[in-house]
Amino acid sequence: DVKVTQSSRYLVKRTGEKVFLECVQDMDHENMFWYRQDPGLGLRLIYFSYDVKMKEKGDIPEGYSVSREKKERFSLILESASTNQTSMYLCASSSSGTGTRNEQFFGPGTRLTVL
Amino acid sequence: GNSVTQMEGPVTLSEEAFLTINCTYTATGYPSLFWYVQYPGEGLQLLLKATKADDKGSNKGFEATYRKETTSFHLEKGSVQVSDSAVYFCALRALSGSEKLVFGKGTKLTVNP
């Protein structure tokens, strides 16, 4: 069974802290994504990566950075957390090959609260 | 730019009622279209998809037909169940070779017994 896991389901941090959100997929997928989900706004893409050490900005990259040192792992970093980054963060992965092409597989999400 | 517009929620239905959730899109070229579902406390999972005009995606009793002439991909189910209560997202993948998805804002469905 395909699987995307995220390091925490719930996280509480203080303003100004550096925050790491980890995502691991076991499907050997080339592409990985970080979204944030907010009520009334749906899912918005923060960053994505189509290969190891490669990254591209999504629609709302400000205040975030990412790291992809290994194919299976994609980290989202909040350099200095702020209260407006309180949100649900969803990681996803997809293959660039045929067969399951186009489908993104999602992790369960991390609900981050910044106080 | 590329965008997806889906009907505002929340939607509340009784069990066995007919469901329609409207979704329209704006995109250059011929996008692939998707419906994702998010059950309470979980991540999103693919419900169905269609990759070209007039394709019908179907799964778990849900259906959606890719209508190029109306740029729509409405989700339907003939008889909903309590277990269908979830948030439904319409999405598109716009460009050939691009893996990025553009999502609608989601529609929350509650089905009462």
C-alpha cells in the first residue's frame, strides 16, 4: 500500500521559532509537494520538488524554505514562525512515469499552531 | 491564469438524496481534471479523474464528466450515505509535463441519517 507519512499530526510552536516539517514517501516518486490548507482558501501550493536537490516555488513561498536531500524525504522549514503560519500542512508525492501518472498521494497532514 | 471554481458549501443532505457539486475551470489547453475527497482527520485521496474531453470518471458511486464546451466537471452521486460526509476538492493539472495541481476551495458535505 502506498504511503506518505508526516512527522507530526499536531505541532505547537512559539513565534520566532524555527520549525521543521518532515515528509517521507515510500513509492520512489520523483515529485513531492507541500501545501497549506486554510478554511475558505482550499489548498495552496508552497513549494514542490521534481528531483533530489531540485525545488520550485509554488504560489505562496514567502516565509518558507524546503530541503530535498534524499528522494524519499521532503522537508518544509519555517525559518521564523509567525502566527499567520498557523495552518494545516499537507505533503504529497507523485510519479513522473506512466500508470499512476497525474495522481498525487497525500499524507495525513500536520496541524501547526504558532502562538 | 489557471483556476478552479467549485460551489460554496456547506452542503447538507439526507441519506439517499441526490448529490451534485458543481466545478468549473479556467485553463489554457486541455487540462486533466480530478476530484479529491478528504474525510475527517485525514489527508486527501483521489476519488476520480478524467484526462480528456467527454471522459467520465467514476468511483464508489460518484461520477463526473469532463465537459469541454462548458469547462465543467460536476461531481454527482445518485444516493449519498452518511459515510460520504467529507470535504470534496475539484482540481486540474494544466500543462503537459507539469505535475502541479490547482485546487478549488473545497465543498464540505454532511449527510444526515
